[in-house]
Amino acid sequence: MLPPAARPQSWHTRQVIVIVAPGQGSQTPGFLAPWLELPGGADHLAAISDGVGIDLGAHGTTSDADTIRDTRVAQPLIVAAGLLTLAALFQGGRREKVGGIAGHSVGEVTAAAGAGILSETDAVSFVRERGRAMADAAALEPTGMSAVIGGDETVLLERLAELGLQAANFNGGGQIVVAGALPALAALAENPVAGTRVIPLQVAGAFHTRYMQPAVAGLEFFAAGLEKHDPTLPIWTNRDGSQIGSGEHFVELMVGQVSSPVRWDLTMASLAAAGVTGIVELAPAGALVGLAKRGLKGVPSVAVKTPDDLAAAYALIDGTA
């Protein structure tokens, strides 16, 4: 290894800022209101709303928690928020300073648009179909999801197998989201694995499990008609955390992901291996920055919840933080 004085200057100053896009469950009532005050924000959201045939302006400002929990509403709403945030973040040529992008669950649709794999129009169309397909699949059987914090992963997975539950999200930092039939989730909560805490989640079904398999075929057919481009920003997949260089392949993985586990733990491991030096989370932000604080300890992060957080994000991207 080179002694410090002999290392190239770029070794010291190289920065890899990665944009991350959150998934379903991150939305809260009224969270889009401040974004519509930005120049062009209301018009941008209106265009996205037209693309999905849903009044996202109303859902993002006045709808209650139950309304925006509906999968058909929640998924387009979260992607719309991410696209609004990206538009603001990438002003002034900052896209060229970003080292990559990744999304958690439906956030992968936002990431696909940010990386140039899908046009914004096609990304919005895809998330509309994704939300519908997953809501229809969830309606076939009463299912749900719970977050499990702590404990031994091997013991937990054995217990899930006994109960007929599946691990849906490996989030890293000692958090696994499990999913399946409601009585089985109740049994897990009543008799949790030693050292764990079980937190029921307010979602409509067992996403990223076998229960979503009915959604896959229709999404495959729809995705076949989309125009895909190879990414112009590095992008990592939830399937196994690997970096994907083919836009066609990324969309294939994005379709299959609705019935396969989200491996955010492996995504964070790949970001660490890539030398990530900063994380910027798109609105509705907070969850992924929280996971990064445990899984990517010491890496600076900014959760862009409102436009007031843009200044801190700019400083991180510009290297002036």
C-alpha cells in the first residue's frame, strides 16, 4: 500500500454520493404540499397525475392516511415524490457529480428513471400498472407484513418456515420484514423469537412473497412494451445488490422483484464496496437514511423530506458539506 504522501490526490478527494429512493410505507398525509410550492412543482406533479390517471396533488396534500395506504395510490405517489425531488436535486449540473442511484422496492422505479433506464413517462406508466397488479394480488387472500427487529437471523428464518411466513425485506441493521397470512403473523407477534421485537406494518398485503406471483405475468407483458436504455448512472438491484449495466435486464429484475425478497442489506454492502461517501434519500425520506446509519456507519447522509433539506443535499453532492 502506498504511504500517505505517495498516494494520488484523487485518492484523498474521490467522492461517491449515492441517491436512494424509498419504498411503500414511507408516505405520510400532506407530505407533498411543500414540494408544490417550488417553481414548476405543481405543473410537474400535474403531468405525472395525468400519466397515472390519479389526482396525486390531492392525495399528496389533503388525503388521509388510510387513503394513501391503498397500494394503487401509494406507489404512484411515492414515485412522483421521488421524481420531484430528483428534478430539484439535479439542477445546476449536479447529476454529473452523483456516483449512482438505488431504490428500495417501488423506489426502484424512481431509480430507473433517475438512471435513464426509463423515461419519466414510462416509469409513471409502469408504477401505475405495478400498483394495480399488486393490489389485485393482495385482494386474493388476507395477508400482511411485520417488521422484526433484532434476534438471530437463522433462528428467525426457521421460525418463519414453521409458520409458513416469508422474509420479504432484508433491510440490514438487524431489521427483517416478514410477510404472510394474518393468523401466522399474529402467532409470531404472540410468541416472538428470543431477542426480537415484532412491529405490524400498515400495508395491504404480503409484498415480495409468493402471494404476489399473480402480479408478475401481467407486469411482464406490460414491461415488454416499454423502451429501455442502458443506465447512464451506476444502479444497483434489490435482487442481490449487484450493479446492473443493462437497462433491459434491470427492468426484468424490477418486474420479478414484486414476488421476490428485497435485499437492501446486500445493496448497502455493494454501496460500501463501491466506496460510498454520502447518501441522499429522496422524498418521502427518512427510512433508508435510518438503515444507512446502522448498515453504513460513518457515511454522511441527508434525508430530503422537504425543499428545506435541499441545501444540505446540495452541499453533500457538491463536496462542500
